[in-house]
Amino acid sequence: MCHALLQNPNFFHILLQIDIELAAETRATKCHYCGGTLHCANYPRKPRCCLEEARINFESRFSFCCNQCRKRKTSVSVRFLGRRVYLGLAVVLMSAGRSPSTSDVAQLSETLDVPARTIQRWRQWWIEQFPLTPLWQAACARFMPPIDLTLLPTSLIERFLGSSDESMRRILVFLSPLTVGHSVTLNEGC
Ligand SMILES: [Zn+2]
């Protein structure tokens, strides 16, 4: 795991490219409800923990609207974790670490202006709510030996091998089903 990814413009660019591909796949499908065609109707976002130079590419979430019944279909995302204001990358990386007082996390939370209580809530979400999600219920058996749920998300991150950017890319893709629907509803306050 590498917190430097939070300050790596190239990694932000990679995440955008993945989201563009995921959005293209979503758009190529028809409306679930009536078979109508999906048109672009992105959601504006005000992302936190976003690199300044990448911000312009992180100010909208790819979403679509049916041209017949007007129902929405939002693409899964590696940039945004549900309706959270913080980027998914931050929610994963800054929750990780064996101890809440890990010094690099403490320093980053100051640099990136993330309150300690917000990180604490993320950690609680990982341990208390993430294991209950349909994603985890369906996927947990794939991890052998079983993941230690008391050490999430670190224990999960460790199973995604490869260079730090490669493993983080893969974990964000793995988590992307959580980014639609109501799997992530935690109120983060401010
Ligand atoms: Zn429709």
C-alpha cells in the first residue's frame, strides 16, 4: 500500500481512464426498465482529497438517463465510492494501517485536510458494514485463507498483489460494485 498514490497525478489519470471505459460499457446497455437509449446525465461532484491538477476530471460522476422513461443508470466507478464526498482511493488508503496513529496517515490527514474522526468512521465502516455488503458476501469465499475482518481494509489490500499502483487499481475495480446503489450510505459530516 502506498499513500503517495494520493498525490500522484498519473494515478489519478489512470482512474479517470478506467471510469471512462466503465461508463462506455454502461452507456452501451439499454435502459433496464423500458429498453430505451441512455443519454449522458452526469452528476456534479465536489470531491475531497482530490489532487488540484486532477480536480477538473473529478468534478463529475458518469451517469446516464433513459431517453424514454427518464430513469437513471449510474456507472460503477473507481474514482467515487458511492455518495461519499471523499475519493474512493482516500477511503481505502487512509483507513489502512495497523494502528490509527500510523504517522504517515496522521501526516496525510493533515496535508489533505481529512479530520481524524472521518478516518475513524471509515475504519468503522470497513469493519462493521463492509462485511455485510452483497459484494463481500459474494466474494469472501474467494479469499483463502479467509480475510481477517478485524484488520480491514489492510487485510484485504494485502491480497491484491503487484506494484502499489497496480494493486490499488485492482482493489478499486473490485470495490466498484459498491459505488452504485445504497451500499455506501455513511454520513461523513464535514
Ligand atoms: Zn427507460
